[in-house]
Amino acid sequence: MPEDSMDKPSIVTCTAPVNIAVIKYWGKRDEDLILPINSSMSVTLHQDQLKTTTTVAISRSFQEDRLWLNGKEEDITHQRLQSCLREIRRLARKRRNDGDARATDSVGLSHKVHICSVNNFPTAAGLASSAAGFACLVYTLAQAFGVEGELSGIARQGSGSACRSMYGGFVQWIMGSKEDGKDSVAQQVEPESHWPELRILVLVASSERKPIGSTSGMQTSVQTSLLLQHRADAIVPRRMVDMIEAVRKKDFPAFAELTMKDSNQFHATCLDTHPPIFYLNSVSQQIIHLVHRYNKYCGETRVAYSFDAGPNAVIFTLQQFVPEFVQLVQHFFPPDRNGEDFIKGLPVKGAALPMELKQNIGLEPVPKGINYIISTKAGPGPRVVDDPSEHLLSAEGLPKKTV
């Protein structure tokens, strides 16, 4: 093989999804290994609307490991990132030492890596960017280094909820009991094809960075909230059983009630933290009122909300109810733009709102309260991108775009 071709980087690109927890994870029993104090469950959102794309290049000509996020070079010595990188390299080395014929040294286990990653959604605004980011990092590194098998435990060491983004559809993160965390892994409950009528609307009230990061928020809650420990010990175990049953039966009213109650309780633990943590804002509260009043007017539970560590609402509903509810959102949160600009993702048909419905809701409109809506559904787990033109790194292993 010519010398110059041996120096050419080996390049792999993958994508990974965002997931939204319907039974929330909040609080760790081990900060280093990122072991949770309770199990959790999530829905993986479709990558056509929300995803992280990561390219990994490996070459002996690279002088050092480097990382670019959203076009800007970042510090690759970040402890959690190093944990993931170290573990993938360890597994690759073990596989080669075990004599696996597929584990060639073509990528060179001692060679340095260049990593480039971009999100197609706001970062650090409570839209699970770290989950998608670390899931994508681990999956792409595994592809590049020829590592197979259970990867969710590695993704967990980057960001707890990242382990759930390693699978599509409906996913549980089993908290586990072992001190080394080997049994704290994600598991698919049902694939994305299981509940085709389920729809998800992300109501982006703010794309700004949240005031208190999840990591520091969790630490304070674990130290100061009595409600948090009660929730983990007495409430979540039963809710996990009920939620899995609701998903398997496609029982939307049960799924919706559990989702809303768990979201509310998560934010109650944030308020029970000392000093209290406020992730919801006035727009978030109006969305909560809107959902409950709409369900009451309809005489059935058609819509559910969930809020992670940020003000943006994630709405779960069924396909047939999407047009009317989206119209309702546009009426009570009139945007400064209309149509396709306001609604991104899956197309939404128009609907006429009965005057009686608007009057029954009885809320004051909040102009520009919601920037836009992302219309999506349950989707698959991480995927390899086969088209080389979609690599984020050039043939030399440097970013094609920077800021």
C-alpha cells in the first residue's frame, strides 16, 4: 500500500436521535459512572426532524485528539467525553487481543481521532441535546473502531439519558443495582413501528441556554429534596410498570396521564430543591392550562404535555387530533410568522376552530410565546450515513464548516 494512502484518515459518519422521557430521570447515586436513583422511560423522536450528526476520522498523521461542536472547536479533555473515548478504545483493544478476525488494526488503536458533531436543533435549551450528542458520539466511535455489542452503558457515562437514545421507539433505562454500573443499561420496550398513530409536537418557547444545567440541578436536588428520594423509592417503580403496560396496549389516556403526572412531579422536585430550580416559565404554564382545558372540553384525554429541564413543551397526541390542537396553539400563542415557517417537520393539515372551543379555553393570547412547532413522531435509533458527501470532516480530517 502506498505510504500516502496509509496516512489517509478512516472516516465514519452516523446520526442519532433525541429522546424525551415520559418517566423522568433526575438524580444520580454515582456521579462518576452516572448511575441514576430511579429507572426511566422515553420515546425516541424521529431523526428526520431532530438529530445529531457526528463524523469520526482516525489517522496516524493526526497529532492529537480534537473535537468540533456545531462548527466550533471545543476542549476534548472533558471528563465525560474522555470516559466514552477510553471505553471504546478499551473494547476495541480487547476485541483484537481476543483474536476477533473482524477486529483489524486498520484504524490503528493508538491513532488519534478527530470528531465533528452538529445538531439540527437548539443546543442546551432543554431539548435533550446532550443525549443525542453522546449517543451519536459512542455509536460513531464504535463503528470507526469496529466495536459491537451493548453500547448504552458507554453512552450513559457521557450523559445519563444518552443511553436511551441508543434505541428507537419506546425505551426504558433500567437503573440497575451493581456498584460498577454494568446492569444500568437501556432496553427497547417497543420499536418505533409499534404505535404509528402517536404524534409528538415540540413547542419551542425558548431556544436559549437554560439557566441551570441538568448536572448541577440534579446534584442540588439529590442533596436537598426529600420529595426526590420519596419519588425514586415509592412512586417511580410502579409508574414504570404502568407506563410499559400503557405503551404495549397503546392506551393513550393512561399513557397521557402518567406522562403529565410524572412531568409535574419532576418539576415539583425542582421546586422542593433548596434553593428552588425554575425550569418552566409563564408560557410553559399557559401551555399546561391549555392542555387541561382542551381535554376537559373534549371530555377525553386527547393531548399530554411533558417538560424536561427547560421551558419547551413536548406534546403527545394522536394523529387525528394534531390539526385542531396545532390550530389552538396558533390561536393562543399567535406567532409573528405563519404556515410552514411556524410548523416545521411533518406536515399538519389546517383546521377550523369552533368559537365555543376558544371561549371554553378562556386564556388570554400570548403573542410570540412560542417561536415554532416541530411536528414529529417516534423514530429509529442511531444509523450509519453511507453517503461520503455528508461527512462533516474533509478527506484530510478537518471540518468542512466552521464558525
